[in-house]
Amino acid sequence: MNELMPNQKKFVQIIKILNNGFVEFYFAVGEVEMNVELLLPYKAFIEFCQNNRVSFINEEQEKALEVNNKIWKYGL
């Protein structure tokens, strides 16, 4: 698998690991606030993270992401 957008920083935050072995997670390119929610089998998730050289979202970014997601879900 090839790296998506090799010149951009990529981020991942695991939402949860399901009993059936799937990983639900947020994936962002460039800025953590602009993300998509994805679901992959565990092995595919690991490969996805390695191939895309992702960084896991830190505590400060996580707070910004929570606020942003609430705004998208509930409005201002």
C-alpha cells in the first residue's frame, strides 16, 4: 500500500476497538479538526498507520477535536 499524501502530516485517534476485531478511529490529514471516521480490521489498521506514518493525537489536539466534533454535531 502506498502512503496517502506523503508531504502532509497525518493523525489518528482510536475511538474504540470492537469485540469483532475492528478498530474505529478518526483519521486526519494536516489538521486534526478536519477528520473522517474510519473502521478497519485490526491488522489493516496497523498497516494503514505504518504505511501513512501517522502520529497519534496528543492530549491538546484531542481537546480541540472534541470541541470541533461537538460543534459539527450540535451546532454553535
